[in-house]
Amino acid sequence: MTTPHLPFAVLALGLLRVASAQEEGNGPAPWVIEKPATADYETFVATARERGWSDPRVEIEEALGRSPDAWRAELEQAETFHAEILAENEVDEDPARRDRVEGALDRIRPHCPWPDGVVEIRPVVLAGDVPNAYSTLGGRIYVTTAILEAVDDDELVFVLAHELAHQVAGHLGRKLALCLRLEAAADLADDSREDVLRRYSRILEAEADALALLWVRRTATRVDAPVTLMRIFDRIEAERVDEALRARGELRQRRIALDRAR
């Protein structure tokens, strides 16, 4: 999660303004998200309109309102991803670590619009010396032993809320759909494809941060936990930060956005 990257901060704040109004009872219908005015967003939407792709604002509203059957349809693909992840990683069987993750999930679950009774949240602790957390589909969330060593319990709540937000907002499915569109766009140069995907990834990360912060606000969690979490990753030596985490992260920009939003 240099110089403050204002457009990225405004994206998270644009989402949170609506969420806060909903909590006060005077906002729009649940999960109706304002269009965030950001350079990444506007640049991506210009490309999307030109090519007949969907707008991220429409995508998130559709994802947040998807049916139980749509959630169930993701389960088979989730197990395929799960098998691939387990083939490349060792599961940590320490019950204390597992209990800690479950305890953090128990704090956030009541405040997250998760489809209880449809899809179970299924965390997995992976052995690893790189602090990381990620999710796929079907309630699968993965955290490394290194991230559990790096964060306190309040920061872990935000980590897991962020990963739940990715699933609630349908991020993996949306990103895979974009990748297919980019593959079909034969007139786009490779660097243009990478730029489009990078901007879209930033939009998804800001969506996840904004939703996670909304849910975390409803728990007995330190208000600065999301910001201190980003500072932790700022301090980790560059060579130890996983490339995927770095690509997702721009951690300092995310910290600035979260600091302003809280």
C-alpha cells in the first residue's frame, strides 16, 4: 500500500463517502458506489467506452448484488485454484496460527455482506517467509506465516477484510474477464495491455481497501490499523516483498488513501 498520489486517494475516499452516508441512514441504497474521479479510473473508462467494455462502477454493483447461484458457480474453479496453490506451497498446520486467523475472521464476518449458508469462508495458512495474503474464489483466503508474524491482531483483521472484499466485489472474475478482452484486442501493443491491466488492478485494490475500511470501522479495531499495516510493508526490504504483492500494492499510495479516509 514519495509523493502522495492524490487520484488514488480520491478513489478510496469516493467509495467511502457513500458507505459512511449509508451508515448514517441518509445515503443511497446499499452498495451503490459513486463514480470515483481519478486519473486511473477516467483513463481506464475512456478505453472501456472506446472498446465497448463495462465500467468498473457497473461491475462492482453487479458483483455486490450477485445471486447465491452465481456464488455457487465459482466453487469448482475455486477448487482448481486451490489444488494449484497447494501443489506449490506447504500448508502450515500450527493450530495456534489457524485459531488466530479464525478469530480475526470472527471479528469481521458479522460486518461483511458475506453469503452465509451459500459459501463458507475457508482460510489457509501457508508456510512462507514472505509476508503475503491473497484470495481466489469460493471463500478461499490464503495467508503466509510471515504475515502473521509481521502484524498484530487488529492489522490482521484489516488484512482479512481486504481479502474478503476482493471476493465480495468479484475481483478475480472481473480481472479474468478483462484479461480475455485484452487478449482479443489484437490492435493493442503489449505495453498498452499492461498499462490497462495495471490501472484496472489499482481500481480493484482501492475498492477492496475502501470496503474493508468500512467493515473494519464497525468492529472494535484500532482506527489506525490499516495505516500501520501499510507502514509495516513499507519497511520490508524490497528484495523480500513478493512480486505479486508489489504489483498489487503501491503500498505507500494505499497508506496515504487510508490515512485520509479514516
